[in-house]
Amino acid sequence: MLSSQRKQQILMILAAENQVMSSELSQRFGISEDSIRRDLRELAAEGLLQRVHGGALPVSAAIASFEKRKNVQISSKQCVAQKAVKLIQPGQVAIIDGGTTTAEMVQLLPKDLAFTAITHSPSIAVALVDFPQVKVITLGGLLYRHSVVAVGSAVLEAAARINADLFFMGVTGVHKTAGLTTGNYEEAGVKRALAARAAETIVMVSKEKLNSASAFAIGDLALASTLIVDGEPDAEMRQILHEKQVSLL
């Protein structure tokens, strides 16, 4: 079998099973694990999968530029955002992550909903200017342009002074073994810190993020109190979420 044909089959297996293991692929194709690892390296270099220890996972489509991501799965993001907005109660303190899904959520806020919003995203803060009943607190730091959010020690220091009711977290991947992931090391650390300062963490998952992974771990699925998902997770994912006491909307 040609290398190109084998790679195509690897991608088909990955799409069907949501993960591949080097040892299993080696047996299936009757070649060495070194050859399989070379295939996986080359596929990863093309952006077609995410390598992990022992194999690979589907790569998240949510790691493109901010401008491109704004036009990816818009209806899916709006569906998730509609559910998310209903979780905010008057008088609560809610941390709102940066990203295109939370941007959709802000647009759906009722004009008369009074609450305190905390965000490290300049674009989210500006969008909230149109909601006079919302008190807006911004967390500043080094701007990470890809997601238009602040990262770094200044954000972490400010986050330590917060006790919020909710944290609406954006991710680039949600996977049964990789957990919650994103595409930047510093951003992953900020998300963990913000989750630690909220009574509940709501993870917003549009279709392209489910069963996929990015390079940097935010944390286990149990970091979330609730997953809002557009689509139907498979039975194994539902069982894992149930065992970890993560609510599913």
C-alpha cells in the first residue's frame, strides 16, 4: 500500500473512532510503529490531526484566525449561545471568555438584564457597551491577538481577586481522553485560573469542537460544571460526562 493511501485510511479511521493508536495502526497495516509515527507526523504537519502520546486525535477546526473563525459554524454557535444566555440570572457575576461563540452570546443578552460581567477580552468588553444594565470589569494584560484576549501574569493576579457565579469558557476542543483543550499555552493557563474563580464553569461547544483536540490542555472534562453542545455526543461521551458529574445541555 502506498503511503498516501495509508494516510487516507488513517484519517478515515480517525473520523470514525475519534482517536487512533500507533500500536493498533501498526498491527492493522502490518508495518512498524516508526512508519506509523512518520505518517502521523506528516499528517499533523498538514494540520489534519493532533498528535498525542501513543497516537493521534482529530484536530480542532477552531484554531484558524479570529476573522476566519467568525464565519465557521455560525448557526451552531448561535444555538449554543441561546442556551448560555438563559443561564445568567439578574445580579450575578459572570466571567465571559473571549472568542467567537461568546461574542454571539453577548449579542443575545436581554437589554434589561442587570448583572456584572468580567472579561479579559477587549472585543467582548466593547460589545457590552450597548447593554446599559451590565456592569463591565475588564482584566488587562498582554494581548494574544489570535483570540483577542489578554494573557499573562497581570490577568492571573487580577483573577485571584474574583469570586464569580459563572464562567462562560470558550475552548477549541472537547475530547473524551484529551479533555478541554486550546491552541495556546498561555491562554490555557488563563482559562484554568478563571475556572478556579467561578462557582460554575459553562463550556460552550459548537459542532466543530466536539471530539477534537488542540495542543494545550486546559483541564479534564470534570473542570466543567456544564457543557452546552450543539449536537448529540456519542454514548461513550455521555457516559463519561455522567460519571464526572458534568451536566449536558
